[in-house]
Amino acid sequence: MSYLIPVGLFALLGAVSGVLLTAVSRAFAVKTDERLEAVKEALPQVNCGACGYSGCADYAGAVIGGAPCNLCKPGGADVAAKVAEIMGVADEGAQSMRAFVRCGGGCDKAAHKYVFGGISSCAACNKFYNGSKGCTSGCLGYGDCVRVCPQGAITITDRIASVDIRKCIGCGLCAAECPNNLIALRPMTQRFEVACLSAEKGKVTRQHCSQGCIACGMCVRNCPEKAIRIVDDHAQIDADLCKGCGLCKEKCPTGAIIEVKP
């Protein structure tokens, strides 16, 4: 019977230790907001960083901390509404955005200054005399944007980057990668865009590219919504004002304005 005393002591110590550990764990427990997991599940898990945070999990934590609910570009309005509902705040809305390449100067339209024989990179080519094209604002077509697109939504056709808006999620990684800042995010509802970003005078632009915008103002004068203006010698369409009538495309003498179709 002598062994019962130490066994009892060990059992008592174990019970006391268990009680103490439970009390300490409850006292120092880090409380997690139940909404955090719900917000994470609502996000698309692309981890593109377009919201300004390192990934979806980081953004979810920021939302719990008070960040706006509508910063997820790939998710657009649907995700913004879900996150706002989880957080119990008003839905501020968000537009679904897609990438657009503001250049139409393919091989048969744009003049080239030289043949680039370096590594296949727009950034590398751009370091030599501002690129191989006569138009220093044009798409060089070496696919830097293709390599960073997480959805495989960009292809190079006729030495011009082309975005498949059915695959594009509007993360903006391609826009950040383009050395000429040719790629812009535009609302899915915008049907017409100016496929030119040349800042040269019309005569010079026409020498470099047969489809370039020459800033003639025909689109501006014919737009019934006053949605177009000339900035830096090329036309720009205000997506908030444009109603998609297509008159600008009809009147453009060079074909610089195109219709974006899914």
C-alpha cells in the first residue's frame, strides 16, 4: 500500500497543473474575430496584391481592422457586396475591371527603328533608344505582361499584347509590369477604347503608325455625351460618361478607337 501515496501525489499534481494550464490559456488567449475566416472565404484567393496588401489573407485582416470592403479588383462588385455584408456595413460598390492594351500598332502598321537581338523582354528592349519601334510609346511585344499574368489571359499576336477579357480578372499585375505604361484597367462596361498612347504630334504619330491617334478631334466633336477629350496629343475616353454609342469609332479616321468585345 506504500505506493498509493506517491501515485496519489502525482495524480493531484497532474490535476492541479491541468487546472492551472487551462486558467492560464484562457487568461492569455488571443481572441480571433469570427468574421476573419468568413472574409477570407469570400475573397477569390488570387493573392495578386492589387488591393494594396500582400495577399487575400492580409487584406482580410485589414478589412477586420477597418480597411474598405471594395478594394478587391478581381472580385469586383460581387465580392465587395459579400464582404460588406459580413462586416455589417453599407456596400460601397465596386466595378469589375479588366486590362486593356492601349496600342494597335502591329507589324503591318507600326514602323521599326531596328531589329532587337537581346533577351526577349520589353524592359530590356526599351533601354535601347526607347525601344525598337518608331513610336516610343508603342507595345514592344516581348511578353513581360504575359509572364506575370496569373490567369494566362494575355497573348502576343502580331507583336502586340492582347487581353482575353473572359480570362482577365483585373488584378493589374500586367499594368505594373509594362515599361511603357500601355496597359490600363478599365470597367467591364466600357465598350470603346483608344488603342494609342502616343504623345507625339499627329504628323509624327502618322509617320510611325498608320493606326495611331493623330489628335484630330473628330471623336471629341461627334461624341454626344462629351465623354472624350484630347490629352497629350491623343484622345481619352471617360468611362463614367461614355454610353457606348460607337460614334467615336465610326468617325475616327485612323481606326485608333476600337470596340472591346468579350
